[in-house]
Amino acid sequence: MRRQVLVGVLCGALTGMAQAGDVQFARDVVPIFKTSCVMCHLPGNGPAGLALHPKGGYANLVGIASTQSPLLRVAPGNPEESYLYRKLVGTHAGAGGSGERMPFGDMQLGEEQIDVIRRWIADGAKAE
Ligand code: HEC
């Protein structure tokens, strides 16, 4: 019995420590956008022209120019050159950007959620 509990705890810990390359856009990134972003970034007139729905707004992100800075919103393989990532860690002003750190308002993403998005970009920002 105790052994089963221990195995369960260890498996949970290992799942939380997924290695680079394990992140999937639809499974891991889109749920973060759904919880913390889409209430503002809706299709139509999303702030800064950015809709993160449907399908996580993939077509609005990867290889698409930011409206606030000279960077792309997502530069595959390069989180530091991706304005989306910089808006999440708050270094967007240093990239010629403007406005607030995202998500706008009192909410904050957890470090782990930001790291999921960083790893998704570093791994090539794949659609799947
Ligand atoms: C409460 C509303 C709100 C929420 C929630 C929100 N945003 Fe924003 N977002 C804005 C507004 C307003 C702007 C434009 C002004 C600014 O940047 O401060 C913006 C701008 C942006 C931009 C700049 C786009 C560009 O082309 O330059 C990005 C990227 C962005 N948001 C990503 C996100 C992400 C990712 C989340 C969720 C983690 C999120 N936002 C949550 C309101 C919101």
C-alpha cells in the first residue's frame, strides 16, 4: 500500500519534470492560454491585434510580427527573440516593446507555466 503511494508520487514528480522536447502545443500550451489569456485575446478585436483562440491562435503567433516591437511574436527555436515570451517574463521593454507584462492585470503565470511556453518555443514552436 505504502509502496503504491510512493510510486504515484514519484510518477507525478517525473511528469512535472518533462524534458525539453516533451512539450506539445495543443496538450500543454493551449490550456494555459485558455485559462489565462483568451478572456481578453479573443478573435475579432483582441488587444494588440492578438487572438489566442481558436487553436491557441497558432496562426497569429508563429513567425508573425508583433504589433508592439520589432520582434516576431514567436521566433521558432529562440525564446529570447520571441516577443510573446518576453511579455511573459517582463523583459519586453528591452526589446523595443511597450505595455504591461502579460497576463494583463493581477494574474501571474507560474514559473512552471512560463517554462512550458519557453520550452515549446525552444523546441521549434511546432503546431502539434
Ligand atoms: C485582462 C486582459 C488581458 C489578459 C488576461 C492577457 N492580455 Fe495580453 N494584452 C492585453 C492588452 C490590453 C494588450 C496591449 C497593451 C499592453 O501590451 O499592455 C496585450 C498585448 C499582448 C501582446 C503583444 C502582442 C503584440 O503583437 O505585440 C502579447 C504577446 C500578449 N498580450 C500575450 C498575452 C498572453 C500570452 C496572455 C496570457 C498568459 C495574455 N496576453 C493575457 C490584455 C490582456
